[in-house]
Amino acid sequence: MHYQVHLIDAQKPSQNYIWLLEHCASKQVVVVDPTDAKPVEGFCQNHGLEIAQIWLTHWHQDHIGGVPELIAERNLPVYGPREELSKIPFITHPLQNQDHINFHDLQVDVIAVPGHTLGHIVYFIEALDVLFCGDTLFAMGCGRVFEGTYLQMYQSLNRLAALPPRTRVYCTHEYTLANAQFALHVEPDNVAIQERYQQIESLRMLNQPTLPSSIELELETNPFLRAESVEEFQKLRELKDNF
């Protein structure tokens, strides 16, 4: 069972990453949240990969923008949140909390994480210790609360925080440096945050990605996962919105 995760930098001002999950024996890939079709097509051509599935976490345009082009000449299953079907009409396989899907011999668990959007879902693959979490959990941060409530987002983050510590976290934006600056601002005495901030700064100076993270690392350095109540979480999120 050999799989590999590839990163495509969509080269957007929104700093989107598109993740590909490759089944190495067949060279088939899943494309997660394709903001744009061109870099995906280019990467697949260069590496001899064939797109087999598309997984979407939520309806925002920078996560689904490339889908129409990718499915135009291919008959591809498009998985995405049932709650957001009206906003993502090209979903062929609507998913909800506790659904399971398969990619070759992998079982993929679907977890509902409302807050950023009401229907936001994430994809957890226990066999690989991999989480594709869209805009719910970021490295040292979390998504803005656009459609849901602070309570929903707090509960959603707690759901992800409860996954195995070794789980690797693949989120969809390179926001880590800004998140680290905020984390340092709210927890200036946290040594783990200080150390991670320096690592992230070095990586970004070399234009290197800071992802994936891990649940264990987030529990040590992400103020939003460290909030002990919804009130504390809300205060942090409102502070970050204006930081």
C-alpha cells in the first residue's frame, strides 16, 4: 500500500495549495480542492499521473474553481459536502458526517466541521495518518467564522484535535507565517511557539512550504486549539480578524 502526497502551489495571491494523493502503483491521483485546473493538468502531465477522483471540502471559489475544467473531458467522481450541493452543483457524490469513501484500498473517513462554512467537511485517512482539512484548521491558525457560529467552529476544531497526534495536517493555504506572528503575540512565553516561529520564518525566506503540520504540533503551538472554552476561542478569533 504505497501512497504519496504531492503539493501544487497554485501561485495565487490567496496562497492556495492543491494537494494530490497518488496511488503509486497505478499512478492515479485524487485532487483535493483544485482552485485552478492548469497547474493540476501540468503537474499530472509532467509526472505521468491520471486524475481519478476530486475531493472538495467546501464551496468557496478558491477551492472549487478548477473543477469545471478538470471534469470537462473526463468522467470523474466529484466528492463534496451534501450541505453545499446548491453551491457546488457538479458534486456527483454528496457526503456528510461519518460517511466513508474509498480510493483503491484506502478507507477515507468524512468528518463534518461546520464554522468556516456551514457544510465544510474534511477527509481523514487513518491508514496513512493524513488529514485534508480545507480551511477549518490551519498551521498555527484556523479559518474565519463566515457562516457558522463560534461554538460550531470551536467544536469542529476540537473534533480535529482529538485525531491521533501523529496525523499529518494538509490544509489549503500557506498562512503559517502570519498565524505564527499572531500566536507569538498571544502566547509570547510559549517556547514551542518561539521555536516554530523561527523555523517557519526560515522556510518562508527560502520560499519553502511550511506544510504539512501535525495534530501534535498544532496542540503545542496553535492558540485556537489551545483555547479552553468557546468564549476564549471567540476572543482569539475576533482578535485575529483585526490583527
